[in-house]
Amino acid sequence: MHLKIHKSYRNVISLADKELIGKKFEEGKFQLNVRENFYSGEELTKEEAVLILKKQVHEDATFNLVGPKSISTALEAGIITEEHIGKIDNIPFALTLL
């Protein structure tokens, strides 16, 4: 997985499965564009990503999550629930503002 922290008035955390970065998925009128410039960041293990996600919750961050591994990691970190997960072309994603 790749994690990138976009610094702004509120941190925006992007987490995506490595193999999905640079790809675009479409289903009907919906698109999921996993742009490299937004999602390509530091490659982390699940354990490392969980720690960062948990810390960023306390920093009032927003989260953009794409891919089964990334979604599983976010679920484990407690930042999303199953109700937050959508799918486009069978690729799970979640956009969360806490």
C-alpha cells in the first residue's frame, strides 16, 4: 500500500493498494481515478499504515482510501465501517471526513 499525507488546513490522507495506482475504473456514470500524483506515496506495511491512520484521526484528517488492502487496513484502524465502503468496477473505496 502507498500512503501520502497532503498537508492543508486539514490533512488529506490518501491510501491505495500499490497495484491500483495509475489506473482508472468506470461503472456506469461513476469513475474512480487512482491518480499517481495523488495516491503514490510511501510504501507501508499494514501495521505501519494502521498506526498512521489512527494518529491522523486525532489530527482531524480526511481520508481517501482505494483497494481491498487499504479498506481492510482502514477497517482495522477503526476509521471506517462497512457502511462507508462503496465499489466501482468491483474496486472498494471510501472517502471519509471525521
